Amino acid sequence: MRRPGFRNVWADAPQAVGPDNFYDSTVEQYALQPLEVLSLRQMLEFGKDAIYDKAKVLKSARHAQRELPKRLARRLMDLQFLPHIFVKNPHIKRVYDAYLHAFDTLRSLPPACTPEDNARLTDILQRLVDEHAPMLDALASGLRESSSKPFVGPKLPNLDAFFDSMLRSRISRRVIAEQHIHLAQRRPGFIGVIATDFSLREAVDHAAQRTRQVCTETYGFSAEVVCTGNLRASIPYIPIHIDYMLFELLKNAMRAVVEAHRGRRGQPPPPVVVRICDAPSSVTLRISDQGGGIPEADIERVWSYGYTTADASLRSDSGGSGAQPASFGSTMTQLPRPLTSETAHQIRSIASGAQMVAPSAGASGPWRMGGLGFGLPLSRLYARYFGGDLQLVSMPGYGVDAFLTLQHLEGDWHEPLAEHQSAPFEPEPHTLNAYP
């Protein structure tokens, strides 16, 4: 639902927002400013203090005001350095316009010095988070449409590094924005956006429920999902990050199993098995399927943005008119987590409320089993952002084991240095003091 007085950057006609011409260097000046490295220890300690100290909330507000325009400016510069034909695609153009609108909106605000200033900033941050939710749909549609042009497609450069930069920055911006939005809320089990004791068994059950539902709607049946290992394991983490990664991995596994076994009438397909392996500072989830495996020639291509083996009938395209794209990632919030415990209730609340790091949360558009080619590379990006990883081991003729490693969000984690670099810029000095 659109908030009164706020535009919809994906459905309304594009507007001329801010300075956007060759001779205006505002965006470049912001992009050249050094970033402040996010530190998990500072986020947690500062978040605990902010519950009792309102001055800390205002410091957090000013940090968001300083940092978000710089990160948006870098992505605007990245877009400007792309081939003109790609940027002129209506979907990519809307991403650029949305970023420029957010950049101008945030840099025009005076520093938050009062609770009233903070309330206004928080409302604007929430609105921008909501407005930018369909960004991945637009990026995926723009890449697909540009690559499909017979003359343009073969001449486009490899855009994986560009998408890594865009989406890594998106993760960091939403962490900054959502952490501040939720900072003043005393939610049990959370410090800002971080759940301090997140149940992995509940996360697997939630992703399995959604995967089986979309699989049944697509194919008419689904495979079972069996969870084994340390079923009591829990970690401090951002719930929607795990929700997205598990859902994408289970969709891939489920689709492979169902398509490999749907001709065997009267025999249920083999289950997808998730094993939770808990270690002192990390957790690894092994997701095993018997879907035939990935051909050796494709094992590296699955990490490229836009690459997909899904049949075109599984996709929900938005056409080439630049209209509002179908919702990639809307599954993040359409099916609430079952209320099996207070923790599950808290997780559902954050997922259906701010949708901070959900890749997309548009209200329209059907669930999809696949077809956009962003699920695996983005899931690996989410895992690596917080020091984890995602690896695939394929056994052609049998199936795939996906190993998702998650680091506990505690200790001395710092934001990856790659976020502080951009295509047109060299690495520059940075500070670890994100909350001065």
C-alpha cells in the first residue's frame, strides 16, 4: 500500500529528480568520500546502549545520514560507467532514478538533532526501503532484455562484478537503515535488526513450507524436506538473510528433484535432506538432493547473474515496457512463519514489517520456482558478506550437495573491504569508527 503523499518509483512515470547532467559533480563528490566501515561489535554494543540512551539514537541517525548518500553515490557512478544501451533500458533507468531520488532526499535533510528530526528520518528511511524493494526485479529484467538483443547482447561486458558491487552495497545500506529504524524498539530477542538467538530448525521449516507450496502450485506435487543434525542449533543473525538463502537453495533442490522424478507415477520423489552442523563459531547447513546433479560444463556458470536452467514457463516477466516488474523475492513475506514459538512470532514480525534485507518485497506477482538467475549468486553474496560461504558439490547423475556456512554474528566482524571499492575508484582510506 502506498503511503499518502509518497510516490511509487516503480509505477509512476519517471520524474526529473535532482541534478543529473554532465557538468554537475555532486554525485561524484559524494562518491569520492571515504566510507565508515561497519563493525558488528560496534553495532551490537551501540544497539544495547541505545535502548537506554536516546542520545545514542541521534548519533545513529546522523551516521545513517552521512553514510547512505555516499554509498548511493558510488552505485550511481557505477551505473554511469555502464554501456549507454544498458543504462537506457527502462528497468535499469528506473533503478538509476530511484537511487538518485534517494540520494537527493537524504543529502537534503538537516542533521538529526532532536527526537522529532529522528522520527522524520526514520519515516523517510522506511519509505525508501519500501520503494527500493523491487530493485532486483528491475535489474534482472534489464539484464535479461539487454542480453537477449541479437546485436547488443554479445557485445555487453561481463556484468557479474557490477552486480556484486550493486547488491553488496544494497545489503550494507539496508543493514544501516534497518538497524537504525529498529534501534529504539525494545523487541525481545533482537538488537536492532539482529536476532540474538535465531533457531535454524525453525528457519529450515519456514523455508521448506514455502518451497513445497510454490512447488505444488507449479508442478502439482512436491518432495518432502527432512531436517537432521543439531536441531537445537541457534545463532545470532539477521533472519531475512537466512530466509532468503534457504528458500533459494531449497527451490533449486526441489525443482531438480521434481523434474528428475515426475515421470515415475505412483512413486514419491526422494526427499531433500537438510543437515544442520553446528561448530563453535559457525554453522554449516548441507542441503542434499537427488535431482541428477549439475553438468560439469555448467558448474561455474551457475554463479553468473542471469544464468538459469529454468524453463521459460516458470518465469513471470514484466514485459519490455518498463512497467512495474513482477516481484522477485516477494516470497520473503507472503507466507508468514508459523507461530510455533515466541521466536517465530518475532521473526515473522520483522520479516513482514520492514523487509529490510529481503531482496524484494513487492506485493504483486506470483511465486516462482526459478527463471531469473539471481538466486545462487546473491545467496553466496549474502553468506560471504558476513564471513560465511556457499559452495556446491555436484555428482552428475545423482544430485547436488549445497554447503551453506554461516558465521555467528558476534565477535570482531568488519564489513568486507570490497564494499569500499567501486569500479571507477581506487581503494581509499577508511575508518573503523562507524559511530563517532
